[in-house]
Amino acid sequence: MLTTLGLAFALMLVLEGLMPFLAPAAWRDMFRRVIELNDGQIRFIGLAAILVGLGLFWIIS
């Protein structure tokens, strides 16, 4: 189980690193737009990401 969790974390880091590596200007611009969002909008994005992740986890497992 720990190996699977480690592999999942490693894959997450690879996927998170693709955007800043391949398109650093677009990545920076995206963060500029995120800074302009209010707390409720950011929380909604976080909640949506959690729900999608849990849904994928449930479907795959």
C-alpha cells in the first residue's frame, strides 16, 4: 500500500510539473488570474477537485 501511495504521489508531481516546464508564461498567467478570485471561488475549485478525485478513485478501485 505504501508503494502504491508513493507511486501516486510521484505521478502527481510529474503531472504538476508539466505545465511550468512546458509553458512557464501560461502557468504564471494562470496564477495571476487565480490570485484575483475570492476565497469562496477558490474553495469551490478545491471542493470540485476533491470530488472529482474521489469519484475517479471510486471508479478505478
